[in-house]
Amino acid sequence: MLAGLAGEAAPYRKLLDELAGRLLFYYARRAPPGIDAEDLVQETLIAVHTLRATYDPGQPFTAWAYAIARYKLIDHFRRARLHLRAPEEAAEALFVEPGADAAMASRDLEKVMAELPP
């Protein structure tokens, strides 16, 4: 990235090519079926190029680039109004019965208290 900021085209192109491969893997693991990961990669590469002046050379490049990627994925979800839903048959697993939290907390507290020295 530093070479690209200095105006060197070949290293900057190599950076974008390598980043594209990593982003494709990143989006393939996080995006639900039906979302085109290639489009997200292109959007992210454009954002990286557009925002390159905001990159702080004292910070890791990958953290900066993946933050942009994460925001692009969130933006895509918002634009598409995607909402991930649990299957109806799995809905019961999302909730606990009233009082179950208190029972679990009590059990956990007893376990921790038993491990404390006298």
C-alpha cells in the first residue's frame, strides 16, 4: 500500500490483485446464498482505491481493508433489506423458559463459589 501511495503502479496493482482473492474468500464465508461475492469484491476494491488517502501507514493494512469490506457487506444487506431468519422449527431453541436464566445463573454461581479458596 505504501508503494501505491507513493505512486508506484505495479506494486499497487499486485496489492489489489492479492486483496481481491482474499476478499472473495472473506465474502464467500460471510455472505448468504444469492449474494454475488464478486460484486462485493469490486465495490470494496473501488472503496479501497477511493479511500486510500485515509489509510494510516502506522496501522495494519489488512485491518483497514477488512473494515471497509465489513461495511460494504453491511451496506449490501441494508440495500437489499436482507434479514437472516432462523427456521421455524428451530425457533424454540432461541428462547429459554421463564426462570431458566435464574437457574443457570445460580448453578454457575455455585460452581464458581465452590472453586474459591476458603
